Amino acid sequence: MTDRDPTHDEGLDAHLVVDRDTFRLDIALQAIPGDVIALLGPNGAGKTTALRALAGLLPLTRGHLRLDGTELARTPPESRPVGVVFQDYLLFPHLTALDNVAFGPRCRGATKAEARAQASDWLNRMGLAQHSGTKPRHLSGGQAQRVALARALAIHPRLLLLDEPLAALDARTRLEVRARLRRHLAGFEAVAVLVTHDPLDAMVLADRLVVVEDGRIVQQGAPADIARHPRTDYIAQLVGLNLYRGRAEGHTVRLDAGPAITTTEHLSGPAFVAFPPGAVTLYRDRPTGSSARNLWRCEVAGLETHGDQIRADLTGELPLAADVTTVAAAELDLHPGASVWATVKATQTHAYPA
């Protein structure tokens, strides 16, 4: 991804303000051709509202929406150079895959023969040439997703919108289609905006994440930067980190609510401190020989399977999540209500300015 040049007319320049009842979306988005942006956030954050505003399906209350220097806010959806892949694909059930893809070019003035030739080319690119005569009900989830993507791309959009494009797929198909979609987006020469609540989809597919909560952008940046420096509880949970806010004094961060945490970073002023659940070691009795500087008395509030481990939800001096093996959970006799001591080495924490 290249830094945007504000004097350059190519790409997306939007300030989306949409009022719906008591909810207001107010976000700014900028991207240049080749950028893939993921809008990420909890349910009700405003992601779908933003996507519908970009597509022209919701009017702006105020703000602007410029694509390649042209204002689109008052342009009807069907006249915008925008392709959309909806969550459920919305393929026309009575049309073959070929005619589904040809629909867009036909609407933009291509003859039937021209539209079908373009559609055939797109199905070839998607590896679906043998399914051109197949109707949607006979396609697998992954095949339907590719037909929907081909239909969106066949109009040569300058903005591609993807609404939870992998949500309708089972886990095995999702893995394959995610990799294939990544390749298609890497070769896309305009702006793509992806809406998802799945952090893995966002991390794999996007160049830049824009995290939206309550209709506002709370953090944006490269996936690796956001994963390493979460700034809200939602983002921390998304990337699997315990996150706290406090005031740093040297190697100590005194939390706004709770104890102090010792870190290896030397900071001064408002700060975040984070560590993964896997960095936490649990003991039933207060450890005497532990080298960890951070030690808290906690109580097990809940347990759940997390991958091949057990995640313990702890309350007490410092509310946190801890991951332990099933063997360790059994040896510690972990159960709701059990008292434990939790330790984290300073070297396994990460502090950064708030």
C-alpha cells in the first residue's frame, strides 16, 4: 500500500455521515487504487451502514463521496462504477453463471454477445469455465462466491465492495476461498473495501484495517500494527490480548483500575500494556521461586475450550484471560470459583503510549 497523495484525484476520498434514528455514522475513508481496506467492528458498529452508503443504497446526511475525483453522493447506485459482492451473493436463481456475470455489462450497454464474451473471460479467470451453464442452486458455496465476484468485476468497477464475502462458507471451503480471494484482490487495480467481523479475513485480505465502534473510527493502520498495539477492549479481544490502560513511570504501568504491571519498556505518561493469555502462568498456591515480577491473586470465573487449550476467565486483583493446556487445567483442578495465583514475566508484556 502506498501513502495517499491528497492532491491525487485517483481513488476513494469519502466522508460518510449517515443518521439513522438514534445512530450516527461519521467516518472518513481515503484509499488509492490497489488498496484493500477492511472495515472491522462489532455488530451494530456501522460497518454495513458504511458499505451501503458507499454503494449508494443509503443517502448521506452530509459529507462527500468522491471516486477518482468525481462526486458520487447524488449519483444513482446503478450508474456508479461500483461493484458489490453481498454476503449471500444474491445471484439471479433463474440465470446461468454465465448470464449472471453478463448481467452487468448488458446493463451498461454491451450487446448480448459482447456481454457473454466478457462473462466467459471472467469465469475463465475464476476457474469456473466448466460451470458457465450452471444455475446457482447447483453451485457450491465457493463456486457461488466466485461467480458473485466475477459479476462484480465484470463492470470494471473503480470501487469494489465486499460484504462479509466469506461468511456463508463452511470452515474448509472458507480456507480455500480466502486464499483465492486474496490472489484476486492482489491483482485488482482499483479500491476494494471489505466489511467483516472476522479478524482472520481482515488480516489476510486487507492492506489496512479501519476499526469502527459506535459509528466512529477508533483505530486504523496496517494489520500487524493494530494487532501489536490495540487501543480498545474490542480490538484486544479480537487479536487475543489482555489489554490495560494506566500511567507509565519508567518500567511500571500503574493501571487506572487495578494494580501496577512491570514491563521491559521505559515509558512516561498515559500508556497501554498488553500480553497474550498464553503468557500467563497459573498456580494454586502462591509461588515462591517464580522470577515473574507480576503476581496477582485471582479467581476462576469461567473456563472454555480455546483451540487445543483451555482458556480461563479470571477475576480478582487483575481481570485477565489465561490459556493453559488441558493437562495443566486438570493438575491445577481449575473450576469456577477456584482461587489461583497468576504470574506474567515483564519480558512477555508490551507497553506503548496511549
